[in-house]
Amino acid sequence: MGILALAADERVKGVNFTEDTLSVDLMDGRTITVPLTWYPSLRHATPHQLQNWESCGGGYGIHWPDLDEHLSTEGLLRGAPAPRTQFVQECRPQG
């Protein structure tokens, strides 16, 4: 008897914060929770700035325009911030 694996969908569904953590809900039902200390710009942001996020990079990233912060689900799943090279360009608005 085989085991059927559900297709992973690592796109961002929602973002939540506690005083000490960042949690990212994925479309496939998983939640990634990491310490907020990993991201100083988020740690020192106001609640309004934290709630002002948008999906980017085809849904695989999060952008906080007030903070110019970008994270990818890939980086979060690896346990590290996303590289800030090509990914940042994909998250920046065109024009």
C-alpha cells in the first residue's frame, strides 16, 4: 500500500506576529514560525508596519513596503532569511 503525498504549496496565505515570533501560514496548511530576533527590522517595527505586508515573488515571498524588508518562504523553511539578491528585485514594484 502506497502513501499519497499531498502537493506542497509554499505560497503565502497569511502572516501573524506575537511579541517574539513571526508566523507564516502557507497555502498547503503548514505554518512556519521563527524568532523575530532573526529579523531586526521586523523586531523593531510598529504593529502598523508589521500588518502592512504584501505577497510578492509569485506568492512565494513577503514584502513590507514601509520597512523595505523581503522574506521568502524558501528561506523561512531553510531556517534563514532569504538571500537579498534576485529575490528582492522580483518583489520590488515595477515602474
